[in-house]
Amino acid sequence: MKEKKTEGMYEVFCRSGKQTRATHYCAGCGHGIIHKLITEAMVDLGIQDRTVIVNPIGCAVFGYYYWDCGNVGAAHGRAPAVGTAINRVRRDAVVVSYQGDGDLGAIGFNNTFQAASRGEHMAAFFVNNAIYGMTGGQMAPTTLEGMKTATSPFGRDPLTAGYPLHVCEVLNQLKAPVYIERVSVADTRRIMQAKRAIRKALEIQRDGKGYAFVEVISPCPTNMGVNSVKAALFCMEQMEKEFPLGCLRDESATACARPALPETPAVDDFFRDMDQHQAPKAEVDDSFKELRLKFTGFGGQGILSLGICVAEAARLEKRFTTWFPTYGPEQRGGSAACSVVISGHPIGSPSVDQPNVLVCMNQPSYERFVKDVKPGGTVIVDATVPLTVAAPEGVRVISMPAIDLSIKMGVPKAANTMMLAALAKLGVTGLNNESLTTALDASFKGKPALVEKNRLLLREAETWMDENLKL
């Protein structure tokens, strides 16, 4: 009997460094069957050269060793996002998302939900074996009630772990998907049904009609702890009770090819008018000594904006400069910091570990960073911060009532402008005051009414420094 050549897959698989036809999948696993169904349909439909399969973390992470088509690896759960990007830049591509139940149903569920809601031009193949396969058999979103896994040794309890996630039924509530079906590869009859569903999903992509989703119930003998026959029986007798097979939606006959998206502008068109808006090109200046500044405080205090303003002023003076933000918890009041490097030469790293200038708007930042300031450097700290930690020898500390002054002037959020005035007055940035003021004005380009107000704040801060500090 003549052996039928598998189409759409490589002649040999070189994953192990040797030419072989063996995949990395366990005996009895359904992934190999699904791979063949997808690639054979891809070839039969004449879309092999247009197809890009996106697969993230999971048992199929090495799929690119097998599929003879385009492939992009994605971060865990992010295949729909990557597929969306491919659609945006390669309008002729047939995009396939290939994901497992842990990947799609857990960390990546929102990505899938949003892609389906948008009706992305994509075929999503969802392999449901009711367990995390690659990582050792942990409970997955689709794990059945009472099913024992590595992380549910007494069985899945709905009171603590919820109920199995029915992805097809959830997506069926959305308007955009064209096709949604659940199939199985547990026996020959079911494999033929899966073949038809997979082909249908790819036909929809070939014709540009929109989003198609196929869930495939698949055995996982290794993590189920049974042989291949019993794993297949488990799929048919247990999983299909929870996840009934069938087509939930098929609008392919009436769906029209989606209109083409607007053409993406060419790169030269995109940047065509940028030259007139750019700051002057940086110039090498051996006489300018590199300065490293760090701005720290709470989120919402304008710390990042202050750093941007200083970096922009440096660009206006043709200095090489970088601005590098760091964040704490994603909430107002969490820590915020940014680093600015100003140099007469190209900058190797934007990170600032030992600043020449440190600006602190709160006590935690002062206590954390003051010890890092270089000898001969300057620390400007808000007057509300108690100086509980001594600065290193040779470091000047200036206590500036930026918060109180901004409140006094009726603009509580402008304490960062007060700190900018202190930087200018102390002359620690190596920049002209005019450049700093121009950069400040530019930061309020969308709110011209605030330009003069902030200039008034600058003058108020300068007056305070003249009256209270011996510079």
C-alpha cells in the first residue's frame, strides 16, 4: 500500500537537531491529528503561501518545526493580539490562531474575546483537553467538575474553582463571529467532522469573511494518567457531556467579504512633515560634561512630566539626551520616577543609578535614592519631606516648599513647575533658563491658557529662592 504524503508539513522535523518524522507530542495526543487537518486544508484551499499560524506557549509551542507556512510565536495568551497586528500590516495574509485551553481560556481569554468581538479576519483553533498539558497537568479553565489534577487533587470544586468555561457559548453571545463550532478528534467519525469544521473556518479566511472559531476536544493520556484508548473514551463519555459537540453558528453563506481597511501610509509619508517640528539635531560637544538626573515621587505629582521638560530643553540646545520612566503600582499615588541623561556625546544607557541631581517629592523616594547621589551632586527635596537620612558627604541638599507654594498659588498640581524653577535657579542642569522655559511652554501646547499661569509660578518660586536661600 502506497504511503500518502502529508501535505502542508515539512518533509522532516529538525527540532532535535536530527532529521526525523517524529514530533514531540505524547502517544495518543490529539495535537498531531489537528496539525494534519489544518495543514491539509491549507494546501487544498490554495492558501499555504498566505497562511501565518500564530501559536503561543503550550504543548504546540514547537509547531513551527512542523507547519510548512508562515509562523509567529506569541507570548502566553497573546496569539489573537499578534494575529490582529499581522492582519493590519499584511492584508493578504490568512491568519490562524492555534491555542490550548490554559492559554486561550485563562491568561489569553480577554484577547480572544476582544478579537472575536471585533470580528477579526482570523481562524481560531482552540484545543480543549481539560488540563494544562505542557506544565504538568494542572487544573485548567475547562477542567471538569470533580476532575483530579495536580492542583485539584481532590477534584475540581465549583465552590472554590468555579465551573468549566464554555468558550464557544461565551463567544456566541457576540455579534461579529461568522462561524463557531465544537468538534472532537476522539475517534474516526469525529475526526471527519473536525476536518469539515477546520476546512470551513479556513474557507472563511480565504474569502475574507471574518472571524471563525473552532473548539477541538482532544485527549491528553499523559496528564489524564490513562492509556490512549481510555483518554479517547474520556473525551467521548465525559467531556462531551459538559461540552456538547455541534455548530453554534454558521453565517458563512450570507456573510460578505469584509471591506478592505484603509491603506497604511508609507513610512516616508508618515514622517514627511516631521522635520519642521523636530528639535535641532544633537551635536557633539567635548566641553559639555555629562549630567545624570533622577526625578522621583508619587504618581500624580508630575514627576514624569518634569523629566520630559528637562529632556526637551536639552534637545533644544542640541544636546544628546534620554528620558527613561519607571513605575510602581499602576495607580495614582504609587511610586513614579524617571531618569534623564544630558550629554555632549551619544548616550550608551538611559538608566541612572548614580545621579548628579536628584529631585524628591516624597519621603520614600528621598530615603531610597539619596545615598546614590554622586559627591558634588545636588538633592532638591520638597520641604514636606523630613531629612531622616543623611546625604553622602559632599552632596548639597536644598529643601524647597514646592507643594506649599503651588497650593498657595491655587494650582496644587503644579509643584513640579516649582521644582523646575529650582533646577533653573541652581543651574544644575547645564541648560539655559530660556530653554527650560520654552520646554515648559511646549508642554502646555494643548492648553495655552496654562502657559502664562505656569510662568507666573516659575517667577514665584524664583522669588522664594532669592529671599530664602544663599546661593
